[in-house]
Amino acid sequence: MAGRKTLTARRGSRARARAAQVVWLLAVLCALVLAVGALCIALDANRDNALVKLVLDVADAVDLEVFSRGNGIFKFEGGDAETKNALANWGLGAIAYLVVGRLLERVVRP
């Protein structure tokens, strides 16, 4: 009976460790998309390109409207405002995803 409890506990521990890895991976992927999207805007990448369009669309989706380019935490005016908005808001969003992802990963991990 004690062996069965140990086996169940070990399986639960492995499942929580795997879930923690998935949480961290999702946070890193979201941060990466935001960072690459900001880089595409800063480098004035061709927005007609399918890959650039995909990155920008996904970045717009994962910015949670809190870190959006148009209505984010920072709102710059004047020359290069779009680039500054993307770098500041999406950069801050990427950092937030990494911090929250790491915290959640620590909570979930056994």
C-alpha cells in the first residue's frame, strides 16, 4: 500500500513538473513574439510579407490590450512614435510575460 502511494505521488510530481515547463514555455513564446514584433516595427520590416504579418498579428493578440502599440501604457507622439510605442509597450509586455511566467512556473512546480 505504501508503494502505491509513493508511485502516485511520483506521477503527480512529474505531472506538475511538466505543467510548470509548459507554463514557462508559453510565457517565453509570448515574450519572444512581442520582442520580434517590436523589432520588425523598429527595423521597418515589409508588412506585406506573410511572416511579418503573422508575427505582428500574433503580437497584437498577446499584448492583452494593456501593452498595445496604439493604446498601451506608453503613448509617444511625433516622429517615430510608432517605433517608440512598439519598443516601449511590447518590450514591457515581454518583460511582464517573463516575470509572471516564472512566478507561475514556481507556483506550479512541485
